[in-house]
Amino acid sequence: MTAGEGAPRITQRGLWYEEFEIGAVYEHRPGRTVTEADNVLFTTLTMNTQALHLDAAFAQTQPGFDGQRLINSMFTLSTIVGLSVAQLTQGTLVANLGFSDIAFPAPMFAGDTLYAETECTGKRESRSRPGEGVVDLTHIGRNQNGVVVARAARSTLVRLRPTD
């Protein structure tokens, strides 16, 4: 018998609606160490010309950040959501319904490592879309020192477990 012959095959996926547990906190690992290249690429791809992200000489003249360029906060938000995908929504998400209560209480800099966690804050079966449910999530991003650098509430539409 060869390796894997007769063994079950398991495809990685996110959680079905029924598997989300209100109050559960899902920790997403590994984290993501952010580089200067990440920041410059994301900032230029999104046409954000904020000098605090792109201009090292300018950033050195600004108080409060020890002369460092700030990591684009939209990159931080995108990354904490992205870090959650494999564990929570890969193949089970139908749509993002919206984001709210977005905050960036502390800055990120090149060389920082971003860790994400997500709390399920609510869920209900969709009244208008059979086989799908609304799941409310709060994503939290922390740096390598445990400092919260981003927080966002997110409402999603997720598939119910197939009945087949």
C-alpha cells in the first residue's frame, strides 16, 4: 500500500455557519512580519501618497514616531482579515457585508510582526438567503509585544453546512 492509499483526503476549509461559536476567540497563526517593501508596494498600489508611508526624510522630521515611516493602516487591516481566512472563511464565505468600528490605536513599523485573532460576536440564519447565515466578527491585530494595533468589526455572509 502506498502513502495515502485508502486514507481519507481532507481539504482545508473555513468554518460552516454552524461551526462558529459566539464568544469564541480564534487565534490565527503564524503571524506576519511586515517589511518596508510590503508598505511601499501596498501604498503605491493603492495610490496613497501619504508621505508618512513613503518619504523617509519627511518621516524623520515628524514627531512621535522616532523618525520611522508608518505602515499603511489599510495594509494592517487587510492583513488581519487575511490572516483569518484559512481558519474561518476559506471556501465557506459568500460575501463581506460590511466593516465598522475600525480603529488603529497604535502604529505599526517595518520589522513589526502582526498577529491576528477574531472573536465571533453574533450569528443568525439569513432571512432572505436560504442556506446562508450572517456571522459577525471582531478582528484584532496585535504586534509582537501584544499591543493592539488594529481592531475592526465585520459582518459576513457564510454558507450553512451542506445537507448532502
